[in-house]
Amino acid sequence: MPVEVRQAVAHDCLGGADARSLLSLPFTAPQYRALQADVDASLRRLLDIPPRFRLLFLPGGATAQFAAVPLNLLPPAGRAAYVVTGHWSRRAAEEAASHGRIERIGPEAMARAEGAAYVHITTNETADGCQYRAWPEVDAPLVADMTSDLLTRPIDFSRLALGYAATQKTIGVPGLTVVIVREDLLGRARAYTPRVLDYTRQAEADSRLNTPPVFPMGVARHMLDWIEATGGVAAVAERIERHGAAVYGALEASPGRYRVPVTPAWRSRVNPCFQLAEPAHTEHFLAAAADAGLHELRGHPRSGGVRVSLYPGLETAAVDALVGFIRAFAAAGT
Ligand code: PMP
């Protein structure tokens, strides 16, 4: 997270001249309503979100949305298609299967989504390092988990019915989930849907059905302000594209040393994942990287190996340092 954002958050936590801190801001106060409205407006400006979409700000992380999506969009007699591309889409499908009939399909079999109540994709598989490079064309409302790539590129709202993202990757800290939902999809939740997960009730309550995640909202405001001040989503997209290409370039320069399991057309620009050609060298790589000041590179426990996170706030200097390290480690040989 950029230092400017951390400083602004620290200032809000300490409080200004009247010592009123973000940490004790009641959600019923006009200041909180203004904060939420600010975040709503920033997201709309940054992503060019059309008026027919509502923004909801919900607790429970993206995992809560794995349940909320079928509860709100899947009629009891209906069927939903889940495109399984890795760990997180698998988890989404598993949860949805508790709530109705779902069909798991591969990304090459989108045609099988026809007639489904919706088709669910995970735009960027954070643990596996694969990412849709374009919005898929499907004959059913498209629902997208965008937790790890929201704000890293433009969204084609003519294709999207609902998108959601927990904010801890690209917009701030854990605790808050943004849901962008087309208004005509409201009003369909099953009667037994927990109120806190019911999009319609949350929309009616302006996302304040219960105490919302006030602190993550305060952080999001500053992160969004920073993205806007530094050139918006276009600038983030250009930077991440460049950073991703630099990391893959360094890996491909030493094929004897590193292995990228994802085929080029599917490689994530946000989360390059790779293995050491000799798996026993992984711990040495991670330890040497940490000694060089390069942290949080351990792969997801399910995948092992190395996972790089190129989220919007990351500076090019950090990427340059990583690329230098990848090349030097390869040259050192062990
Ligand atoms: N989807 C994706 C793509 C993720 O990366 C994650 C978490 N990293 C989740 C869902 C789960 O999010 P949460 O832990 O906020 O429930």
C-alpha cells in the first residue's frame, strides 16, 4: 500500500484537531454516510460504472459472496454454471453446490452455460496465477469474482451482471466486500436468505443493515483517491501489464531454473506464479529473497512454489528489485 495512503489512514486514526478518530466513527453518523458515498462515487468514476448498477458494501469477505450469489440469483429449480479455473473458483462452486444445482465447466465450454441462471467466473485466480485476458462471451448473466483484479483494468459492463471483490487485495484491507450488481437482478433472493446476505435488503438499507466495516471503508477511500490522483485505472493497467511482463521475462530467461505452469495466454498479470525447476530449491529462494527485502512470495499452500503479488499500490522499484533477484538467483546456480 503506497506510503501516502498509509499516512492518510494514520492521520484519520489519530483524528484531527477535534481528535475524532476513524476508529470510533459510528456508522450512523453523517460523516460515515459521506464516507460511503465518497467511495461509491470514486468507484463509479474509476470504473465508469453505469447507473443501472448498484454498489453494495458488505461484510464477510468474498467467501460470504460464494453463498450470497446462489441465494440471490439461483431459483430453487434453476441451474448455475461455474467455470472452474483454479482454487478460488473451485471454492465458489463448492459453496454454491450447497444451495442448488450447479454445473462445473471449463473455460473452453462456455456454450454449456446456455440456459443457466448465471455463469460464475473468477477473473484472476490468485493462488494459481491465471487470469481471463478478455471478458468472456456467454449466453447467461455473467457473475465475476474480481477479488484480486478489480481496478487493475477496465470492466465491460455490457457483459457483466454482477461482480464482487473483497477489498484486501486491490482496494485496501480485509473486512469489506464490494458488490456491483445490475438493478434488475435485485428482488430475487430466496425467502430464507440471511438478511445480511440479501442484496435487496442491503440495497434498501443502503448497505447499513447492520454495522458496516467502517475502518476498511476509510482505508478504501484513500486508496481510491490515490489511484485517481495517479492516473486512474488506465495507469494501473499499464503499470501492472509492464510489471507482469518484466517478471515473466526474467523467469523465461532462465528456463532451466524456473517453470511457469500457466500457458502464456492465461498468465495473470497480477499474480505471476512459478515453481523452481528443482522444487527443493524453493525454500532457499524464499529465504534469500527475504534477506534481500522481498517478502510475501510464498505460493498458496495448495499450489506451493512462488507467487508474486503485483497489486495496484506496488512501486516499479519493488518490481525492479524482484526481477534483479530472480535473475541473480538463476545466475548463482543453487
Ligand atoms: N476469491 C479470490 C479470487 C481470492 O483471491 C480470495 C482471497 N484471497 C477469495 C475469493 C476469498 O476472500 P475472503 O478471504 O475475503 O473470503
